[in-house]
Amino acid sequence: MTTTTYLYGPSRPSLSHATSHWLVRVGQLVVAVGNRWERHQAEKVLEALPADIRKDIGWPATTEGSARR
């Protein structure tokens, strides 16, 4: 006969584990939004440079009137 003993309780995640997972996901979202905002700010700075400097650093040319989003 085999006896099984569970040392750590039921196998389903506890409320604290679920809560910490939720907080990790929110933290990842906050970091992603921050990274996107920083990239947008950097692109604004690069777009404000004169065309010849943008060309020298290899920044792609912008087309007027394109719906870029």
C-alpha cells in the first residue's frame, strides 16, 4: 500500500500567489508604457533635427501626409 502525504497543502495557487502574479503583470504593463513613452520622446527629438543631420545618422526619411501610428 502507498501513502501520499501533501506537505504544502492543495495544489491550487493560494490567494497570495494570485495577487503577486497580478502585481507582476501590472508592473510589466507600467514598464511597457514607460518604455513606449520614452521611445516616443526620442523619436520626437530625432524628427526635430534638420533633414541633413537625420540623413547623416541614418534616420529614415519622413513622408509628409502619411498616416504613421
